[in-house]
Amino acid sequence: MVDNQPWFVAHDFARLIGALRPYRMTRLVDPHQRRVVVLRHASGGSEEVLAISEAGAYRLLYRFDHPEHRCISQWLSEVVVPTLYDCHRNPEAAPRRAAMSWANQRIGILKWQGDIWIARQDLPVFLASRDDPALSDEPSWRRMPFTDW
């Protein structure tokens, strides 16, 4: 996993799909679908390898069309990728309820994916605060402290 996304060692993937020239295979994917990664071994050593993203893997399966590749594609999408996501799930990445005070009201929010999500029914409170001179002296809601429920 790199940046919480599955990546596959290009040479190993080439052997899996039976590519005759694995060193040329990575040129068939877009530049953002390949990168050099450093693998650290249990023995303490490390090596740099060329890796392809999940999208790059599916692109290569399509490019090197072979009847057996349908089984590989199904195995990747139904077993390998979900297992990788499950094993590397960050508990902090799950949505969390929180509350904040704004315009003399307590408003429920959701912290998720690094953003603050506000329920649609609470939006008028924020929109009205821009127009209400009594609320214009309040500190910005972006800097308000949050409390977890």
C-alpha cells in the first residue's frame, strides 16, 4: 500500500500475466500509474522496484487480453484489493461525529476524509451569520473548537 492505495511490483505482475517483455510493460501505463518504490525486507535490506497502481494493473490486463486474465481480474477485484484495504484500514479514516457551537446553537458535524461535513438543515445558520451584523463579530466557524460526541 502506498498512500492507502494498492500498488503491485511491475515485474511480478508481468510474470503473473505472462508478459514476454516485463521491462517494456510499464511503458504501456500512464506516468501517474507507475512509480519507483522502496521495499524493505525483513532481513533489514531494501531494494527499489518499479510498481504499478491498481488502475495500471487493470489497464495491463485489458491491454494483454487473454481469456485467463478475466480470472486474474476477478481475483484482484474480489479478493486481493479488498483484503489489502481491510488489512491497512486506518481507524482515524472512519467518519466521526462531532459538535460545535455557532451563533448560540450547538450544531452536529461529521469529520470525514479531512473535511468537516455539515448537515443541510444546519447550513442556514452559517449562511445567516454572514448577513447578520450581530454575528459578524463572532470568530470564524473554521477556527471553532470541536468536541467529539
